[in-house]
Amino acid sequence: MNDFSVLCDIPTPLLYWYQGAKRDLPWRREPTPYHVWISEIMLQQTRVEAVKGYYERFLAAFPTVSDLAAADDDVLNKVWQGLGYYSRARNLKKAAAAVMEQYGGELPCDHKALLGLPGIGAYTAGAIGSIAFGLPTPAVDGNVLRVVTRLCGYDADIAKQTTKDTVSSALAEIYPRTPAESSAFTQALMELGATVCVPNGMPHCAECPLAHLCAAHAAGRETELPKKAPKKPRTVVCKTVFLLRCGEYYALRRRPDEGLLAGLWEFPSEDTVMTRVDMEAWLSSHGFAAKKIMTLSPAKHIFTHIEWHMTGYLCETENRGKTPDFVRATNFVRATNFVWATKEEIAETYSVPSAFSAYLKIVLS
């Protein structure tokens, strides 16, 4: 079965349900275009409860588009730390600069113009357009795809762009035409998918305002839909991570400006499994005189397409190797040399990504 005509009957019951069921979320209290934009970027692949604190911290640091456009990269990365996907933060700044230059500091009330900004795709443009500006522009994310495919008994693979486009086109046909209802309708679809028509198990059909219209519910296929092709296996990268400590200072190194975790700070590491002999040779090649070496527990971090399997060593050294100058946390440099900082400086100033969280906990403990 695949009947999109059922969508014509969902706006009234869904909007009525939303008025009584919607959660009190920070970005809903003042849904300006800027606030909606920031929250939607943060909410991609991150739980709502986890985002709340980051959202408030971000707006405290960058309350306006102008502030974001002028943000120092290191400060921006530190404020974003913990959310992952740092390219999103970089694109936020690029888009903010474009908004300042092209639109006088105000996000444009135009779907095509929003799509032209860095980091804003069809979903985010639809969300900003409908929620903030009241445009009839669908915002099709995983929650919305799940709701629609179950309602319509739609078996297509939701990972395919053609499926997203089809669902978006079908929703565009039935979107409310008043700004207030367009805004509420987008949020209602998201809310239903997040709290009632949930993934990974049986949805809460008894609480659903659309259960009487749902093809999947009628056929007992709630857990069969949506359909999604299996993911390809991730590439495994084995790494050796060094916690180099000299007195109260730890060594950090900035990652390259392009690629995975670009421009962030890391504990020195190599993309290989190193024996004790290899590790001692590495220390020697960098000019370190090690007083004590301790093997740390292995750690793993999963990215979208890559897994890091890490072995770590805590190395107490008598010197700071071949680094020519001691650079404090208040004076950032872009260099291949190590930067040395106390654990307080690392906690307050340096953006060390969550990929290294197992080792960061050791440093900050």
C-alpha cells in the first residue's frame, strides 16, 4: 500500500494535538530565524535534552548573527565542544558572514536564498522557512519520514534522496497556508515523530492523534516501517595516543585545517598500533626524555563512517621535546609543534573533541 491521499486528513487533528502536547523547549519560546537556525543545526543527530544546555551557552556567547560572523575560531570550537560534527560550527560562521554581507544581518525570508547559505540544506531551509517565517516549506528529517511512511504505508528506502523528495512534495501539497499554522504544522510533525511515532521499537499508537488514519497501524506493520538499507561497515583505524606530561603541563597538537576534526586540538597520536619499542622510538624522535611510561586502557570512538580503536600511553617527561617555545593557552598558534597547557587551561580554553574523551577525563581528573 502507498496512499499519500491520507495526508490531506492530518493537519486538523495534528495541530489540535500539538497545542496540548508540545514540549516547552528553549528555541520554541522565541522562534526567531536565528534561534531556529542554531537549534536545528544542533539537533541534527543529537538528542533534545543534550542540546538544551549547548543552545543556551551558544546564544550567550553569540547572541546575534553579527556576533557569530565575527567569532574567533578557537572560541567557537570551544563553545561547540561536545556536540561533535565541528564542520557544522564552521559552516554556521561562514553562513553568518554571508548573511551579514548579502542580507544586512537578517536571514532571508526566501527558501531558495536560505538554501544558498553554507551548511543549510533542504531540511534546515524548510525548518527555518516554516517555523520562523511561516512559509509552507516542509522540513523532512528522520522523524517526519517515519511518521509519513507509516501513515501512508510507504515502503521506499528512506536513506535515498528520491524518497525524501517524494515525501517533501507530498507534504507540500497539504501544508496549511497561514503562517502560524505552517509554523505549528512543521513542529507538530517533528514532535509526533520524537515523542509518539518513535523509532527502535513499538510506537505509542494509543496516544497518536493520527492512529485512525495510519496504514501501518491498520496492518500491524508499525515496526516494519520505515524501510532503510543496511549501512556499509565502518572503516577501522587503529591509533596510538600519547598523554605527554611535563610537570603540570600536557602536550596538545592542532589537527590539520582540512579533514576529520579539522583545526581542533588533540593529544599527539599516530594512526598505527605501536609496540613499546615503537613508542619509545617515537618519543626519542620528538626529543622527549621519558621518566615514566604507563599503559592506559584502550578506547574506541565511532564516527559516521570510521571507528577509531585507540591505545594510549601516559608519558611523564623531563622536557618539552623539540618545541622551540613554550606557548600558553592564551596565545594560540597554528603550528605542527606541540602546545603545552595545564589541565585548567585545557578545560577552559582548548577544544579537544569527544573522540579523545577517554583520555581527556584522565587529564582533567
